[in-house]
Amino acid sequence: MKIRRLRSAAPGFARELDELTGIESESADVARVAAEIVAAVKARGDAALVEYTNRFDGASVTDIRELKLDPEAFRQAFESLPDERRKALEDAAGRIDRFHRSQAGESWSYRDELGNRLGVRITALERIGVYVPGGRAAYPSTVLMTVVPARVAGVGEVVVTMPTPGGERDPMVLAALHLVGVTEAWAVGGAQAVGALAWGTESIAAVDKIVGPGNAYVAAAKRQVYGRTGIDLIAGPSEILIVTDGSAPVDWLACDLFAQAEHDELAQSLLLCPDRDYLDALASRMADLLGERERRDIIASSLESRGALIETASLEEAVEIANRIAPEHLMLAVRDPDGLLEGVRNAGAIFLGAHSPEVMGDYVAGPSHVLPTYGTARFSSPLGVEDFQKRSSVIALTPEGCRALARTASVLARSEGLEAHALAAEARSGPGHERPAER
């Protein structure tokens, strides 16, 4: 494995960085295939789900009912887990719950100087769909990181879809479903699952919002159904950017870079440091350690194609480069991480210090690991309780308050050429209009 080395002071660095970090979020072929699948599910419902599951997951089912997972199997999986694994799920779920309870919003209102009551009413979404990835790996952590915030928000119904290639159903995922109280789950993945959640089928009711990461086809399908249903974000290949001053042990940061790279070949692992000798030592140690990793082929491919060790002029410049990239995960592995934190503007999750590795955010720290990628941390945020709630404005005017505001409303309406709007305001502005007329 040979990881790319860059210098911020080198000619052409900006262009080289853009080429390294840029990636097509969706190819034309992926978008076309996803659109065809979603349209087929919309038109043919359950039959299309059975067809695509047989084709893509190697199944041989003939009836949609064979794809519905049994909650009793969730309970059995949970109770059959080794104590250490069951406790790990419980501990992680408890920490995720505790963190997200601090996010829960409450309705509020106030009285203005005219006596009018104005405010916001917060209500939970009624039914959400959670996509749990499968295939190369099983992700019980995604169950916890999506369903727990939804439960805290007060969501009534949660339906989970997940691919089960070859019919394999991971016991940790099933156990996690039991722990968070999911009673409806389907062994359906890919763009077909997104289509079912968005449009509904004979057996799966449509949802208000779809959350959770997936492959390129899932991301493309989510983009296409947005508007019919809500989505959390368009999640792409996972990313980490580490800024270090050379104070962290090289073995630690090598492991952190490997941890990100082992997701898949498109995952991105970048490290920025002003100390060239440290970068040399890290590169050498990564080469030594790679052979010990179980997923070394994936790690090597990821690091060679999309990884880099970047020498910067200073830590401050490193932070500015990080802001430009807007990574999913930003780790400040420096002696004084709080000193750099003020300069960070764009990141999905920020890990302060070498003892705050990204892996803790994946599993047990507390915040959801569903985070913005593709540089979208410039304008979007991690999945949280607010993603499962909606706000309604509440306006309760007094007769006096209505009259006092009518003239302003009328002037603005007429300036826009909307006479009926103006008349609706003016009708309430004169004496004798304190209350609706009695019949």
C-alpha cells in the first residue's frame, strides 16, 4: 500500500485536493436504475418487491409475507446473545437515549404588546421508515442510532427495511430491533425498499420520512422520492479528516485511518499535520500494521485511491482546509483541541483529542452516527430528535390586536396587487368587528 502524500505549499495543491475529495454523488446509470426500480414498486407494489429481492439478494420467495420479519425472532435473538454483547447493546442504547433527550423540543408561545398569542407547536412524525444497510457488514449500531432518537421524539410507528443477502439475518441486528421496540421489519433492501417506504404497497404502509444510510442506489432513490416523503440526508461514502500536531501515538492514528477505510473502497481517510517527520513515521507504521488487518484489501484500496497524508504550514491552516472539505468526521488529535475548535465551521461530528476517536461516535458516545457527507456539512447537520419532529406556527390574535395589524397587512397586500388579501384584513379593522356575527 502506498498512501498519497501532499503538501499545502506545493504548486497545484488546491486542484489536487479538489480532485481527491471530489466524487460523483450519483452516476447517470445509478440514477436511471434507481428510478426504474422505484417506478416499478410504485406501479406493482408487493410483486415488484418480491422480484427485486429475489434478483438482488439471492432469495427465492414467492410471497411478500416471507419477507416480513417476526418480532418473536427479535426477542429470541436478544435473549440468546452472549451477555457481553447484550450488555453492549443496552449500554450504547442508554447513552444514545440520554444524549438525545437533551435535544427534545417543546412547544412554546408568548404574548406580544397587543395581547396576541404567538408560538410554535411541536409534534412528532407519525410513521417513519429506517433503512438499515446490509451486505458486506451488519449494522446493529444503525438501528440504535436511528430508532432511539425517533422514540425520544415521540414517533408512533417505526418500520425497518434491511437487505438480507442469501437470507442471512444477523442476530445482533435482530436483537437491536427488539431492544428499541421495533415490531415491523422487512427483509427488503436497495432502491426497492425506498420505493416501498415512499409510495406504500399492499403490505407496507407509506411513511412520513425515510432515514438511514445505504449504498449508491439507496441514496439515488431517496433523492428521487423526496417530496413524496421526507428524507434525512443523502449519505455517501464515509469520511474522516484528522488534524494532528504530532502528539498522538502513530499507532492510534493509523488505527483511526484504517477504521474509516475498512468501510469500503470509496471511504476517505485524510490526515493533516505540519510535522513532516511525524507524517513519515505514520506512513511507515501504517505499512507495517496493514498486514494484520482482516479487511486489509479494502483498506489498502481505499487509502490508495482516496486517502492522503497532507503536510500543512500550521495547525490553523489545517483547520481551514478542513472547513473547505467539510468532512463527515473531524478529529482534532492535538494537545489543545479546544484551542482549534473555535476555528471549525464545517464538520458533521467533531472529536476533541486523541482520546476521542471516531469509533466511539460510531457506537457508544451518544450522538447519532448518521452524519452529512459529500461536503454537505457546510449546510446540514447530524440526525437528531428534531429530524423526527415538525413545527407548526400558532397565531391567536385578539380583536384589538387584529385591528391594530390590519392596516399594515392591507398596505403590504395592496403593494403586491392582492386586493382580496387587503379586503380580508380591512374587513376586520373597523368598529363592530370584535367578534364573528352570530347566526
